[in-house]
Amino acid sequence: MTWNPDDLPAVRAEQALRAALATAGITFPSLGVDVASFASGAPLVSLGRLRAEDAERLAEVIRRGAAPGL
């Protein structure tokens, strides 16, 4: 069996988030898997930095999509 990094949950989560953000026209240039966090047993997805206008767009997308009571 060949090891495939795309099978790792953190990698799949990063790819899914990148695709969803792209659909909304948002780019996180630094988005990626935090490789150092693999040592902890709980790998993290690092959101990194983004432009102010993308942050505002992300806030709007979240506000529109947030269900009342959550």
C-alpha cells in the first residue's frame, strides 16, 4: 500500500476549506497543514494571513450562512 498525504484528515480538511473559500472568491495565501503539529497527534490546519478585503468577505459569508441559535 502506498502512503498518500491526501488521505490524511488535516490535508483533506485544508483542501475542502480552500475549495469552499475559492467558491466564495476568498483566498488565504498562507492556508496549509501545520506539519509540525503532526508530532502532537492532532494535526492542525493553519489559516495564516489574508488581505483585509478577504477578511471582510469571509465575515459576510459567515454572517449569511450562520443559522440562528448556533
